[in-house]
Amino acid sequence: MRAALALAARGLGNTWPNPAVGCVIVRDGAVVGRGWTAPAGRPHAETEALQRAGHAARGATAYVTLEPCCHWGRTPPCTDALIASGVARVVVALRDPDPRVDGRGLRLLREAGIEVTEAVLQSEAASVTAGFIKRVAVGLPMVTLKLASTLDGRIATRTGESRWITGPAARRAVHAMRARHDAVLVGSGTLLADDPDLSCRLPGAAMIPTVRVVADARLRTPPSARLFDNPAPAWIATRPGHPDAPLEALRARGAEIVEVPEAEGATGLDPAALLRALAVRGVTRVLAEGGAALAAALLRAGLVDRLAWFHAPAIMGADGRPAADALPLDVLAAMPRFRRVSAAMLGPDLLSEFEVA
């Protein structure tokens, strides 16, 4: 199952709206087939593994990170393929929360005389599949907030200079993170200050280009932005009611306009409504890269699931710009809390990764 989970992780960022799934087929102690969900979600992991196994699948055990599907979509049901292959046993890490499946796939396998074992490395599988699970369960994608700051939490000088606080190794790690997410999200302030490309520029890292999303309530994104020089999808999320001319100028540059209501009693877009709009379009995993206003809006709304914080060994001082704007908080108990799950040195910089507590 650990091998199947490693295969599933290969698909992160490439399979949406489908989950990234891995499958390993074992017969007489030897691996006879391996598969993982192909880009755009087809073919599925089980189909790939069975095709590689061929006749060796008969009497074998299939290890699958997510319950096999049992409904027709863009591909036939994986339960039918497993039954037809003659496998004797199916070991599953996690049930599929999709209401079209949700235990029905396992029941069909058992009714066909196949032994089924559930909940093997369930928590590990839930971590790999977290974006898909959240989208199905509550209609929101999983959100990772990425911050790169000095030791005292500053992301830019008082004049706005921010390139580069962290070094090349940290920046390569950010590109790898982009490859593992379906969409990268920034606020319009970051776009105007840095004019970022936001694409993954690691060769061969992302088969499906990461969607670049700008939260831009006031429609300040210029058609000349570098964002549009890259063929990867660019979505501009903005409030309804803008004149046609600026919208058409952005569409002429390849932008998709996503209309989202503004937040009640606050400036900017409603962050939950923005994430729901992305989920409706199939997005399961979002990497929010700032700036401070977007980070604060997501934290205030309790929408951050994971935190990736790069710390450079430097101090900027109180006149530098903070990683997150005011939340605001009156008592310590109201602070968003996270638990550290990993830490790694990247050249001189430290990457700490957290999950919401």
C-alpha cells in the first residue's frame, strides 16, 4: 500500500477533478502491475495496473489507495475491470466519499466473490486525497498557504522590495509545490507589485499546466501582465458589475473571468465564495502564494488547511511588510493554530510545513 500511495502522489496536480489514485497488483509475492491516475483523470489507476499485469492479475491481490469507482463517467467502472480480471483480493486504503461510490464499489466486489480488506494506511491515504475529499464533502478545495519571509515574518521592505528574500533552493521547492497543486492563487496587490508568471518552471514537473488565479475585486490586473504571456490557464476572479471594455481586454489576452461576490463588511472578495467557484470548476488543491491581504482573508475565514512557511535567516524590522495583514485578534485563544508536520533546510533557508490544528 505504501508503494501505491507513492504512485498516487505522482498524480497530484495533474488529475483534477478526479482524485490521484495509485494501484499495485501482487501475485505470489511479486509485483505484476502498477498504475496511477493519468492526467485529467483518465485512465484510472486500476485500469493501468491491470493492463500491465495482463493474465498475471488472475488470483492476485490489488492494493488501491481509494475505493474503486463503480459508475460510468469518462471511463468505465473500475469495479467491472477488477471483477473481469479475476483478482482474488482487493485491499483499499480509503473509502470514496463521492455519493456515486461511498461503499457501493466495495459491496460490488464482495458480491462478485472477491475478498476485500479496508482501511489499510487510511490516514496516509486521506492526506494524499485531501483535496478531492474536501471538494466532495464541503464543496471547497484544500488550501495550502505558502509564505516566504524573514525570521521576523516580513515579506517586503517598506519600499515594497521583495525579490529575493529566500534563495534558489527555496524557489525551486515552490515550483515543485505548484506542480502538486491544481491552482495557484494570488491577490491583485502581489500581481501589481511583482508581475509574477506563477507557472511551474521545473522541466517535466507538471503535465497539466497549473491554473493561475488572481483575486482582483477592483479589476486592476493589466492586460500587459506577464501572467498572460504563458499559455497556462489564467483566471481573474472579480466582483460582478464591471464595464465590458476592461473585461474584454482581459479575455482577449486569454483570461477567464470568474465572478465572485465581495465579502460582507470587508474589502475584497468573499474568500469562501472564491474557493467554492474554483471547486465548481473542478479544482481540488489550491496553493495560495499571497500577499498579506489574501493570507489574512483566508486565515480570518478559517480556510487554510496547510501552511508552508519558508524562513530566510535574516531580520527586517517593524517597518517591513508583514506576511499577513491584521486578522484582527483581541485574545490569544482566537489565533489560528497549526501543528508542524515537517521541517527541512533548503540551502540557508528553512521550510516548515504545518497542518491546521
